[in-house]
Amino acid sequence: MSAGDQGVWSAELGRFVIRGALGVVFVGHGAQKLFGMFGGPGLTGFSGFLDGLGVPFPMVNAVLAGSAEFFGGLALLAGVGTRISAALLVVTMTVATFAVRSRGLSVQNGGMEYPLVLAVLLVGIGLLGPGRLTVGSWVRPVAAQEHDGVNAG
């Protein structure tokens, strides 16, 4: 493998690691909001939290935010619809950032540091795209082989 190839695959692996980490984080947080998993509040609890922040239509927004996080996280993990998922999650994290801005920056005070960092990473992945290490990159060759096998018979 040449030095150029190593650089390309290092970049691909780096993109995969960042996309995967973001996907795991968002699937987990979405599951907390939607299903009450991992010690999360579930829809009723999260809706109450949003209501306390003064967010209009708290149940609708709880479903939207939880769904964006859960399904967007799955899409990031798979590398499918990465740019669209990243864009939707950037919107979700921007809303979260503004919702807690009065608490300051520090995550220790419940501030905006965490959603802000996630939003910045999502912008990066949205700009870079999913890369080569995706579910689609493994499914397409198998589908093509199966298709060629059918036509050859």
C-alpha cells in the first residue's frame, strides 16, 4: 500500500469512526427520549422537560426531536442519507443549544457545550459525506454479483 493509499484509508477510517460515534450517541439519546431506554425520560418525561423550557407544542417537538435523534443516528451508523440526517440533527442540536444557552457554556452546569460540539461534528460529517465505509458500499457489490449471476444463468 502506497503512502497515498494509506492517507486515503486513514481519512476514510477517521470519517467512519466519527460517523459511528455520532450515530451511537444519537441512537442512545433518541431511545431515551422516545422509549425511556437507558434511564431516559420517555416521551412523557421529555415532553414535560420541553414544556418547562417554554417550547411550544412540547409533545410534538418531543416526538420530532426523539425521532430525528434515533433514526438519524441509525442512518449515520449505516452511512445512508448521511447529509440529510446530519442536517436534521444540526437543526435539533441548534435548538438544544439555544434552549440551554442561559446556563452558559459548561456542560457541568447543563450548558450548551455538548449540543454545540455535536452540531459542529455533524456539520463536518455533513460536508464530508459518509465516505466509503458504509452499508451501501457492502450491499451494492453483493447485489451486483447476484444480479450478474441471474443474468449469466
